[in-house]
Amino acid sequence: MTIIPDKNIIDDGRCGDLMWLKNILHLPAEVMTGLATVIGFALIGNLDADEQNALGNMLFLIGQILSSNATQLQANQPSPTDELEQRIKALEQRISSLTP
């Protein structure tokens, strides 16, 4: 794992040639929104309604897949509440073992 200087981006080796995508994902929200708007308007310029619909549906599907995968990853991670509850139980056990 390497840190790319002046970008605050960590290269964990999983992106390969998609390092540009990591850079885009770390842009401020306003810049990402502006970039998406410009790309969206650029794409509709030469496409008829059917092509726009097909491309929009494909991009929407890609977004749904990414969102579903991220949701599942988050659901499989222990929540901070679970970790706190485990720490509290461990402390309670230590306290009870100290008292006669």
C-alpha cells in the first residue's frame, strides 16, 4: 500500500489502471456534481432519445450494483455500537472479577 503524495489517496494495489477513478472519487462533492453535469450534457449531444434511454439505464444499473455491493459490505462489518457493547461487557467482567 502506498500513499500518493499531494493527493491524500492510498493506492492499495486493487485499482490497477483505474487510479484516475480513485482521484475522481476524492473530489469535493460540488466538483463531482459539476463534473457529472458536464459529462451528462456532453453525452446527450449526439444521441437520440432511444440511445439516451439505453445509456441512462445502463449507467443507472451500474450505480445500483455499486450501491448494493457497498450496502452489503457495510452490513457485514461490525457496527461501532457492537464494538462498544463488547468493550462494556469486557469491562464489566473485569470489574466483577476484581470485587470480592
